[in-house]
Amino acid sequence: MTLEQKIAQLFIIRNKKFDETLELVRRGLGGIWQTGSPAEARKRFCNEMQLFQEEAEIPLFVATDFEEGVGQFIGDDQTTVLTDL
């Protein structure tokens, strides 16, 4: 690994702009942090993550925020319990 790739592996970024994220993935980005995803964006998120993983030389670390539980990523028809802890 080059020094640039080693340094890039230290970073996990928030996935905001597809083109910019893809360029960073190709340069050796360590991972992607996905924030709350509305139900209609789930398929796009899954497709993007699959492409990012395919483009990454080293598999990406994927992080999410689950403060409302994993259900926030499943859909709108789940039961919400204890969201204000």
C-alpha cells in the first residue's frame, strides 16, 4: 500500500455526494458512515454500497447510526419503541 492509501484507510466519511464518495473510494477510503435513510432511499443506498464495495481495493467499513434502532432502516411500517432514551 502506498502512504496515501494507508492514510485514506484511517478515514470514514458520510456518504453525501455519490461522485465525490466514489472518487475517495477509488483512492483508498477506509469506510462510509450512513445516516438515517428514508424507506424510499433504501434501494439507492444498497445499490451505491454495492458499487462502492466493488470499486474498493480493500473492503470498506460501513457504519450507521442506530439511535432509533435498526428499524429506522427497514421501513415505515415498524413499531417505534423507546426512541427518546
